[in-house]
Amino acid sequence: MSFLNDLLGGGNPAGGSSLVNIAGQLIEKAGGVQGLVAMLQQHGLGDAAQSWVGTGANQQVSSEQLGQALHNGGLGSILQEAAGKMGVDQSQLLGQLSQVLPHAVDHLTPEGQVPAQGQGGFDLGSLTSLAGKLFGGGTSAA
């Protein structure tokens, strides 16, 4: 986790939340959790994506697998822009997203079900508490 803390600015929760925000942007641009899961299924990560939604353990994916699926799904521009803003290369960003994105999807599907299309829009604010959990923000308010 120290590499992640270094990448995000020494464990600064604001840095961690920016990584969570990137995950949120990917989910939003994919059409919500349902869209992201469908896209990952189309590009070879269906079992992993389903494990993130389900109530069991999250299946790991490599940064290469995630990068290929996101690029093939049309989200490469978001990765490129985010990497530039964070001052890292895409492989570093994908390494961190491969750890954060499963938690983000898991956090957004607490009942183990993908929200149905049209059940309200995706809210980036719903991921705010996740940054604290993942990056030690110290807030336990729910």
C-alpha cells in the first residue's frame, strides 16, 4: 500500500478521493454500474465484474487486463486524461485502478445486485465514503 500512498501524495485522503473519482468517472461514462459491468463482460472480465457485484470476495484483475477492457470499451481517453492530471503513466494509474475499481463497484452494489437501468443516475458523491475506507481518511460517518 505504500506505493499507493506515494502515488496519491503520502496517504492524503484528497489524493485517494481523486483516484476514487477517476473510478467514478469511468463508471459514469460507461453508463453506470450496469454499463460498466456489461462492458467488462464484453471484453473478457465478466467473471471478475460479477464477483465485484456479488457479496463474496472480489476477484482480482491485472492492470493489463483492466486497461485492455477499458480501452476496448471506449474509455481510454478518460484514462489518458486522468494519468496526465495525476502526473503518472497509464500503467501506474491502471495498477491502482485495478485495486480501487473492484471496491468501487462493490461499494455501489451493497445488496449484490446491479442497479437497474433508469433507477436514478449514478452519483459520484456515493463513492466519497469509499475514499476514507480505502485510504484511511478516518471518517466513519455513514
